[in-house]
Amino acid sequence: MIGRPAMKLSAKRRVITFLTFAANECGGIRIDNFLSGSYHKVVEIEPGLLAVTQSTKYPSWRQVMKPRGQLMIEHRLIEKMLDLTEKELIGIIRTKKVDSLFIDTVVDFIRVYADRTHHGKEEDILFRQLEKKELKTDDRKMMLELVEEHATARKAVAELVEANVRYSRGEMAAFETIIENLSS
């Protein structure tokens, strides 16, 4: 994906672009179905052609995984995307050019996977349950800091989207805003 010219993509094409990107850069994507205890893997079988593998049952250890285990797995995938973003940021600074399609892909990943899927589980389930418990002061403080970090990340993503649109229109002043928000 890095280095491709920016283009406007339909929502379906953006999902395919993201899945292709993730399959290439992150070693594949898994689609989990916790109700049936199985998963599918999205793989790129040739450039631009994705396939979804047949349903595979989780090994027995996976079925007894603690609820936080899935959050930890999600953290690892988010970290992989952040590592890729950091590498792209170095290229942006070096070349003084922004790949708007890469920015759109990162934004889609952050909004859909990191924020809606992952942060949604933390905020709507985990943190609500933890609020009902007597927590140590440090643990409660950490939970509140995480909620604040999520809000800060949402604001940075919104600024990144706006700056990317401006940059795509030729406003070079948006370059610094993109750098700043990718760095945060």
C-alpha cells in the first residue's frame, strides 16, 4: 500500500484494501466468531485476490481463554498497525510527501477496529464492570487515564482526517498537522 497514489475508494473497496494491507503487512487477518467457537482467516492468494479460509474450530485452550485474553490479542494487532504507521511516518518526513490512501487506511483501522471494536469492549464492558468493584486508587486512576487516552486518540484521528483532506486539496500547511497527529 505504501507509495500508491491516493484515490477515493468506496466503503467496500476500503475494506478490501484494508484486509489486503493487513494480510500482507500483519501476517493475515482472522475473523472470529465467538458464538460458534470458530474463526476464518483472510489471506491474499495473489495480488488483489483475497480468500476466506474454511471455518476452523478453536483449540480447546482458546475456548477457556479468560476474557482479557481477547483484549490482549487485539492490543498486539493494534501495536502492529502502530509500528507500520511509525515506519510510514519516517518515510513521510524523509520524502516530504504523504500517501493519502495510507492515511485513509490507518484511519479506517483505528476507527473500526481499535476504537469501535476494541475500545468499545474496554469502555462498554470491562470498565463498566470494573467501576462496580472496589479498586485500588492506582488501578482506578489507570482506568480513567485509559478513557482519557481513548478520547485524545479520537480527537487526533478527527484532526488527521481533516488534515488529510486539506493535504489532498493541495494545502501544504496540512503536512505538519498530519505529522503531528501521526506522531501522537
